Amino acid sequence: MAVKCCTNGHLILIVTEDSEEIIRWMKVQKQKQKRVSRNLREKVNAAILIQAWWRGTLVRRTLLHAALRAWIIQCWWRQILMQLLEKRRRAALMDYATRERAVVKLQSLVRMWRIHWRYCQVLNAIYVIQCHWQCHNCQTCAFLRGHCVVTATHLQFHIEIIN
């Protein structure tokens, strides 16, 4: 009985006189090894798939969180811009209202001054007429009746002499 041993990777080959049994045993071992390696490959592939899925989930979750944070910042910035725009609008409206009040006040003062100036002219004219009429009144004994209309553009003054 001669025994030869040979190593091929992890497989040990033993050759004896009863080689048919050994060949069958080796075939069975190879099939078992193939099954084990196939199962191992399937498990490795399954583990790779699970790891890829988990990494993808983590990346998607990270991207979702980043997108949500960016969206929150964008909403906040839009709100700040709207507040600034509202402040500018309010300031412009207040400025416009102040200018309008100032213009109306100036127009009112100018109109008042013009009417007062015309009134003073009419009053001076009345004083002059009264002074002259008092001297003339003694001679004729007549009455004066006056009527004055003041408008925005001119004065109308009517004097009637009644005997």
C-alpha cells in the first residue's frame, strides 16, 4: 500500500490502492466545497447588497437633511427680505405722506397769504374811500353801502352810494 500526499490549495490529495473510494470521497468533498463556496459567495453578495442599500439610505438621509436645512434657511431669508421690503415700503409711504402734508400746508399758507394781502388792499382802499367820503359826506349827506366778494383768484368790491 503506497500513500502519496499532495496539497492543492486547501485540498489534500491522498492516493492509495483503493483509489475509487478516494476519488468518490474527493468528488463529494469538491461538491461540498462548491456548495460551501457558492453559499459563501451568495452570503457575501447578500452582505454587499445590504451594505450598498444601507450606504444609499444614509446618503439619501444626509441629502434630505441638507435639503431641509437649506429650505429652512431659504424660508428664513425670504422672510427677512419681506420684512426689509415692508420697512422700505412703510418708510416710503411715511415720506410720501410727510411731503404731501408739507405741500398742502405750503399751498394753504400761500393761499391764506394771498387772500390776506388782497383783504389788506381792500381794507386800505376802504379806509381811503372812507376818509375821502367823510369829507364829502358832510356836503351831500349820502350813505355808502359796500359789498365785497373774495375768491381764490381775485376780489370783487362793489360800493353803492345811496342818497
